[in-house]
Amino acid sequence: MIIEPRMRGFICLTAQPKGSEQSVKNQIEYVKSKGTIAGAKKVLVIGASTGFGLASRITSAFGSDAATIGVFFEKEASEGKTASPGWYNSAAFENEAHKAGLYAKSINGDAFSNEVKRQTLDLIKADLGQVDLIIYSLASPVRLNPNTGVLHRSVLKPIGQTFTNKTVDFHTGKVSEVSIEPCNEEDIVNTVAVMGGEDWAMWIDALKAENLLAEGATTVAYSYIGPSLTEAVYRKGTIGRAKDHLEATAFTISDSLADINGKAYVSVNKALVTQASSAIPVIPLYISLLYKIMKEKGIHEGCIEQIQRLYQQRLYTGEPMITDEKGRIRVDDWEMREDVQSQVAALWEQATTENLAEIGDLEGYRNDFYNLFGFGFDGVDYKADTNELVKVPSIS
Ligand code: NAI
Ligand code: NA
């Protein structure tokens, strides 16, 4: 069938397999162009199908020739209905990895569940023996805690007071004011349960209990800080509490890995267009201004540039790890530069529906958004009849 983007609110209901394949190939080429990384050889990526997790899987495989196991929660196509983008990304990734002679298998299911953890442990045991890097890159609105049976839903709300600021509908370009009511106590608990570090620690505990972590194994989860503009709804809001918890969990995990010289890190990454971030009010306006400034300065990065830099210039330099005062790795350093932030803040004051296309990078935002679903890539014939029933080779 001929697949076109079908939008509903902030999500796209369709995905394009050929474009997703092109996206993966472009990322692979980028990693290869940056040379070899003396990184881990057996890698587990939890949240491996889109965004930073996919970029991590690609960087491990094509930067360090690593065997990778990817865990994700994606939808396979059914007759007349496309698969989700992460499904197509993963199919393309496995195909490219196999062509390059690399081990790559995937598990599609709920990473929060005991069943998927069990399946993953068994696969590592059977095929790899142990892993030496575990990337934790889940972004989810819900988590069923397998031990308590409680279903937690995360919310993106300020804490304590109503937050009012500008936002943009990136489809129409309309800038408006948005007010977000503060959360209640339960919202905080739920958001921390979904996006905090509890599940990360459960994964690492489970791996360690069955001796599936190699000596010196490293695990990395991703966090975000951002500017004061978005603080009330992000870092000092419910999601920020979850990130505080995630960051604190890095220390407890590191303690639990002391006997195998293992280490847990949080890497603070840059704000980028992903399915997760498009849903947060205020953030799309910030990102469209940020992109404009960072592109002008020649320091713009996407997920793959961020993660390639994380690996090559932070994790695997052969030197002692450089972290901030809270023990975090920072690859949001360029985003947070004083000159970048002061220019974004000035543009923020001026931004209106009339001028945003000019003073901000609305087009870049939209392109990135369409790219997430496999649309808008050069070299893809979008008019051609496309088979949507693509298989991820390792998933039957
Ligand atoms: P994403 O939405 O692109 O990726 C999420 C991944 O998690 C996908 O592979 C998805 O299949 C998987 N997933 C979701 N629920 C799952 C479940 N129940 N079981 C198994 N897999 C599941 O998100 P993105 O943006 O790459 O986020 C990854 C991490 O990076 C998050 O912790 C996020 O907070 C963080 N981050 C994101 C930034 C951004 O601007 N997008 C900036 C800095 C950090
Ligand atoms: Na991800």
C-alpha cells in the first residue's frame, strides 16, 4: 500500500517502513564515519527501538561491533495497518546488523514485566553468557508493577502551583498560552513509579542474581535537566521527581555492583524531538527555538550524534569518567551553554504565531517529527507501493 502520515493530535498513526529503514541506515553511516569506539561487546538495550535507545543500539553495534539484544514495546503490522515506527526501525536494524555479521536479537513486550525480564535473562544465558553494557532508555506513560499489581500512570504537571507559559502547536504553528494545574501527591508517586529508577534497579538485580553481568559491567540511564524556562513543568515538576529518583538509583546500583567493579551512570542528554517529548506542553516551543540557535552555531545534534559522542567522548575514552557535581555524565553541555541559553530566552520573550517560523526552527521541528515515523527522508520513493508487513527477523 501507499503509506501517508495520518495525524491524530500530537501523534502519527502510520509509519513508513522504507523511511524507517533509511533513518536507521543514515544513523549507521554516521556512527561508522566517526570511527571505532573501544566500547562494550555484549550489550543489552532496554527501550531499543526509537530515540536515544535505538541510537545506543546502533552506536554499540556499528561503533564497537557489539552483539546487541534489544527490548522494546512495539506493534507489528496487521493487514491494512502499519506497524509502529519502532517495529520498522528494529527490523531495519537487525537486517543491517546481520548483513554486517553482528549478533542482534530483539524481544518485543513489556519491559516492566517479570515475563520479559525472564525471557531476556534466558536469551543472554543461551546466546551471550554475560553482558557488559546495559542501556536503560524506556519512556512510557504507564507501568504495571509486577510485584504489587498496581498500574501507575505518569503525568506531566507542575508541583505546588499552576504553571502558565507559552506553548506552540507545532502542526499549525500557533503560539498560545497554556496553563497546567498542579499535581496532587499521588501523581508524584505514580510518575516516580513509572519513570524513576525502580525498574532499572530490578533489571540490574535480576541480571546480577543470575551472574549475567560481566566483570566491570556498566549501566547507563538517560535523564534531562533543561533551562529555567521549562523548569516548572519539567525538572521541578512530576517528571523531574522521577528523574531525581532515577539519578539517585544510579548510586544504589553502583553500590550493588561494587563486588564486580560495575558502575551505574545517568547521562543527561539534550532536548530532542521524540515521541515522548512532543507530548509535553511548552517543550516543543523551547525545542524549536533551541534548534534555531544551535544550528546557527553549528552545534546542533540529533539522537545519534548525542549518543555517539556519549560513547566516544565520555564512556569509552580510557580516561577516568568526567561527571558533574552530582555524579552525572553531561552531553547536554552544548544545549546548556550560557550563550545558547541567553539567546533562547530572548527569543522566547518575542515568540508569536506570526514570527515563530522565522525566529524559531519550526520547520526543523516538523521534519524531525515526521522523520520519527519514517516520513520525509531523501532517497525514499514515498509514491511507491510499500509492503507494510515487515518482519523483525528474530521475532517470529
Ligand atoms: P522514545 O519514546 O523514543 O523511546 C522509548 C523506548 O521505550 C522505545 O523503544 C519503546 O518501545 C520503549 N518502551 C516504552 N514502553 C515500554 C515497555 N513497557 N516495555 C518495553 N519497552 C518500552 O523516548 P526517548 O526520548 O528516546 O527517551 C528515552 C529516555 O531518554 C527517557 O528516559 C527520556 O526521559 C530520556 N531523555 C529524553 C530526552 C528528549 O528530549 N527526548 C532528553 C533527555 C533524556
Ligand atoms: Na529510547
